[in-house]
Amino acid sequence: MPESNIELIAHLLRRAGFGASREELEKYAARGYEATVDELLDPGNEQRMSDYLIRRFHPELSGMMGPQAPGENWLYRMVTTTAPLQEKLTLFWHGIFATGYNKVIHGKALSDQTRMFRRLGMGSFRTLLLELSRDPAMIIWLDNQDNHKDAINENYGRELLELFSMGVGNYSEQDIKECARAFTGWTIANRQYMELRSQRDSDWPYGRISWHFEFHPEDHDYGEKEFLGERGNFGGEDIIDIICRQPATARFIARHLYSFFVADEPPVPEWPYSTPADQQAIDTLAHVYFDSDYNIGDMLRVLFNSDFFKSEEARYAKVKSPVELVAGVVRLTGEFDRPRYEILERYSQASYMGQILNNPPSVEGWHTGTDWLNSGTLVERINFASKQIGDATKPGIRCMVDHISASMTETTSPELLVDACLEEVGALAIEEDTRRVLVDFSARGSANTDPQHIADVLQMVAATQEFQRA
């Protein structure tokens, strides 16, 4: 198996998933790069930990009670799924269409939104925007239940244009008002909790009554509207059609995909004042957007098979988000062969690093890249990764240690031990200075066949800057 092929597929799995062990990489490499891309985009029947099994161990997840339950349940899926790109793309949309418990105060609604991203996230962007506009969590998050024909609320209309589809500079304040008029009457049913702030809508201990979308025609503004240069008696569906036809929308989605899967871009508010790192890549993806009738999966297929994605410069050009780091580490450790209390700890550890699932800091979502790193979060990240990867009591790490030990002899050089450890955690490539530190550490240990020494070297590998990147 060519080593370069393994390294390329390792790069793909770090971006299109949460990383992979050497054993997993060899299976993918036997199929070939393009076949691996196809499988990630169309994984077939997903295998993962059963929701029924999770709820048997965690009754609080039955109704998604409290602010943490939706994220804990989602983390189980990230670390056990055989369809990692599906979860990675769901995380991508959660970062763009950021919706949080601190205002929605309804874990079931947030979990329903995550399922919607999972179901539609790889298809038509038009369909996704339409369902987003009908999503109860989003309606509450951006106050569209207060958007009436005689008193419009612009919150959803503004963010739909500014943060969800086009970006600043591609519409006017009047367009925002006309957009808001088109979405009047788009509200939810079973919303007495929002009106009374009581437990009257509770089916405790099973959860709150599930909200659902409801259109109130008597509260809709049927008057003529002028939006982005077009005039008509537009409703919300018409607005979404017009938005999706805009070149600005194609560029906006293309830049988001590039930033998430290829190389970190500045935060979205800076986009009007900063050019993309690779304008040609953005143009290529925008072209696919229109050619495929706004299909996100087709855009991803071109992205993953492109030279700009495969290039040496793209590798390790991104900082893993806290959730990506935690999910990737836990997939390597293999500790969740069944539901365990420790999932609560893993969820909290990601939050200590700065990312609380289902509770972004604002409607902008999280600022990514090096913004994930400061003196506090970096210590949390390194301590977490090194402790987990160095723990040979965990089944995945024990398999790594046994595999490395079987290939070592008493006379094996420290360099070869380091190489074996780098391969086991996912064909990790490191800078020469980093490698020299690892070799020096390996040389100071006991015999290279000693399981504890191997675990110690793995622990040091997990502390490297390359392990923190994707």
C-alpha cells in the first residue's frame, strides 16, 4: 500500500470525519481514494449505538431534558457512527444556523433541528433553507413567532440574509423588511410554554410537548413585495427561491464549505472586507452549486477530489474544534462499546475547551481556527488528548499498544517506535522539530516492548500541535 495514499486518506478522514486509526485507514486505502469519497458521501446503512440502548442507560435523554441532553446524545452518535461525514456535516450546519438552549429552552426542539440537519444537510440548499424557516427551534431563536402582518419582526429575515445565505453587502435594509413581511404568519403550535412560562406544556418526566410548525394565513402579509430586484406577492417559499438563485449565495456557501473542510477563513463578519484565501476554489464550488441545482453533496464531491483539498498545504491547516477533538479521540479509545456515565464527562470536557453543543455564544455561532486556542483552552485540549490516548486500559489504546509491541524488539530504535505510534493514531505527519522531541523522549524510556513505555510515547504524540490540527 503506497504510504502517500494512506496519508492522503488520513487527511480526508480528519476533514470528512473525526479521524481514523491505522487499521481503519488501511481498509479505506484498499478501496482507493475516490471510492472512499463516494462511501463517505453515500455510506449506506449506518451502524451506530442504538437510541433505545442509550435511553435505557440515560432516561433523561428520552425527552431531551435539560440543556445538555441533546448534545450528549449527539456525541454518542459522533463517536459510534459508521457515517462520519453525515455527523461532520450536521456539525457544520449547526455552526452556521447556530441555535441555542439559552433562549429556546427546549432540548427536544434542538434535537429535532439536529435531526433535520442530518436528514437534509447533504441535499438541496433550497430544501434545507425552507425547512430551517419552518423549524420550531429557529422560529423561537429568532423570534418569528412575533412576526405579524401588522407588526413585523425583522430578526429572522435579517439573519437569513446576513448569516445564513448571502452575507453583508448583497442586500439592502429594505430587502430585510420585505423578507420579514414574507415570513409573517410562520409560527409554531404547542407554544404555551413561551406564552405562560409555566410547566403547563410538560409531559414530565418524558419531556415537553413537541412543538411543530404552523402557518397562520390570517396573520400573513399577502401584499406585493419587492425583494432583491424582483416584485411579486411573495411568501417565504418565494423568498427562498430568489435567495438561492443569487450568485452571492453560491459564493457564501462555497466559502463556508472551504473554511470548514479545507482551511480556516476569517469569521463571517470579516468576509465583506477580506478576500477568500483561494478565490479559484470558491469559484469552482460556486459553479457546482448552480450546475447541481444547489446540491451540497455534489459540491463536497468536487471539493474532496480537488487539488486544493489534496494539496500538502491544506493538510494540518485547520485547528480542530473542541467537539471534533473530543469525538476523534474517543473514536480512537473505543471506550463507548455501550452507554457509559463518562459521556457526560466527555461532553463537559468539550465545553471547557470552548464549545458547548446546542449552545453557541451568539447567532454568529463559534469563531473557529486559532480563535479556539488560548492559554486556558490549549491546556485543556492537551491534557484531555494526552490522558485519553495514553490510557492503555481503554480498548482502542490497548489494541494500539499490543500491535506496536508485537512489531518491536529490544533493539528497535526509538525512531521506529515513534513512527509506529504516529501510524497507529492515524498516520500522523509531524514537523522535524516535533519528531526530534518525541525521539528523545522515546530514547529515555525503558524497553521498546514495554506496554507502559509505548503508552507513554502515545501520550506524548497526543500532546503535539499536529494532533490538535486536522
